[in-house]
Amino acid sequence: MKTIKAEKVTWILLGLIALVLIINLYFTTAMQGITKDLASQTEELNRAAQIQVTTISDASCSDCFDISTVVDSITSANVEVTSQTELDYTEASAQELIEKYNIEKLPTVIVTGEIAKEGSPITGLTSVQDALIFENLEPVYLEVSSGEYRGRVQATLIQNSECEDCYDLGSFVDTLKELISISDVNTIELSDASAEVETYNLSEVPAVILSGDLALYPDTVQKLEALGVYVGDDLVLTAKLNPPYWDLADDEAKGLVSIVYLTDDSCEDCYNVNIHKTVLENYGVFLAQESTVDISSSEGQDLVNKYSITQVPTIIASSDMKYYTDLEKVWEKVGSVEDDGSYVFRNVSIVSANYTDLSE
């Protein structure tokens, strides 16, 4: 009986061992299959999508949006470009594609092929039927429906060459070209601009009149609107906020500031009065004339008495300082405006503790 029981136990153990081996074999085989599937999926995910790229542009438009930057962005993705075609919009094949995909603006890029392949995302394009189309153009572009180029702005610059110190709005226009597409700049001398002066009700020059597709540059135009006014659809900017400028009513330049540096040569420790020059220039003040006067001179004494000056060094600026509105806002905290329009700096202690107190 004991022998029979031992044999039964042995067979049970052998059965259990066989079962464990079968289970292990099953899981090993299953894991190998899963691993193989995962490797296959990873390989497919990493495989570059095969695409075809077609660009449609207007070869005659030299200032149109540079579509090559979009193509470079597309081809730098995980893609394999199996064909790349460049078409002029006047070609029959281009016209067919324009109609098929209802393309409204040119230039553009059409991408076909494995455009939805996982692992090869192509961003910045719009899905249309079986293709991806680039539609997010910045000006300038060709509007297909009208056949007109959109985004071009024209600038008319009116200036008075006799005012050599007037603000250079021409440089401003050059800077503006970095933000909007200015296709044409027409410069007119004030003596020849009577029609423009009347039409745009100009009271000072230089002035810039911007016309054309300004609405296509909302961010830039919003900033420009704070500096100018609209006359019809045209935006008029003058140098009034950036003196010096030529006042048409008075027929003279405004914003040419003369400044006197009033010093005390006997005070070796007094602060450098030229600090004021740096501050004024930082506020955009144009210093047309500068002179230095010591309080020991008769002219210096006259200035001290005329303006009741009690602290030196200081400055006395001419009445044209009033045309610098940003400085006007802070001047009341540091100085006075006299009856003759002169500006006298009085709060010397905020500059330095080293000054001469004439009241002692």
C-alpha cells in the first residue's frame, strides 16, 4: 500500500511539473510574440512618412510671402519626400489644384501621401480632402478671387529740407519696413505738397501718410494708431511727438532747445552738471545750443537774480522744452517753468549732496 501511495505522489508531482513547464512555455511564446509586435510597431512609428510636396507660387511677385520657409519646416519633420514639385500659379496643373482644394491665397504648399501617419506629425497646415494645405500666410500674398496682391502699403513722406534738425521720419519708415511691407515710398518736399497739406490737414512736418492694406497688420497698426490719426483710410503720422519739427502755422522749427549750464567753479566737489545733458537726451530733447556760465560772472549773477536760483550747479533751458511731453510730465517734480517760458532745474539735492547753497 505504501508503494502505491508513493507512486501516486510521484505522478502528481510529475504532472504539476509538466503543467508548470507548459504554462512557462505558453507565456514565453506569448511574450516573444508581444515583443515582436512591439518592435514592429516601434519600427513603423519611427518610419518616415512618405509624402509628396507641391508648391504653387507667383514667380513675378518678388515681395510675396517666402514659401520656402514652410517647405523647409515640413521637410525637417520625420518625412521622406518622394516627389517635390514647384508650379507657377499660371500653369494649367496649378489651376486645377487651386480649384480642387479651393485655395484662396498664394503662395501655398500642398502635401499629399501619408499625411496622417502616426509619428510623423506635420503641423501648421490645414487638412483639406486628401491633402494638407498651408493657409496661414503673412502679407504679401496673391488673393486668388480678385487677382490682387494683398498686404502692400504705400508711404508718402512730406518733409522740409530747410529744417536740418527736424526729426528724421525717413529712418522711421525704414524701421517700419521690418514690420509691414512698404512697397513704395514717395518723398515730397513741403513746397510741393500743398495738396497733401490740405487733404490731410497737416499742421507740422515731417509727416508720413500710410495707405494701402494696413488692416492686414493689426498688431503694428494698433501701436501706430496711438501716434497718429486716420484721414479716411489713410493713417497720418507726424513728428509732433518727436520734436524738432516744422510748424506750418508759425513757419518755424519747434523743439530746438537752448540750455545754459550754471556752475560754481569755486566748488571743487560739486557734481558734474553735464549729468543733466544725458538725462535730457534720454527724454529725446534736441539740444540746439549749449553754453556754460559761472555764477561769479556778471551773466551768471544776472541769471541767479532773474530766476531766484538758490542751488548750483543747475540748468536753465529755453521754452521749447514744452514740446517734449514726456519730460513735461516729470518736470514739475524737479523744477519750475518761469514767466518767460524758461525751465529751471531746482531740486538739485536729488542729483547729489554736493552743491553750492546760495541761500546760506
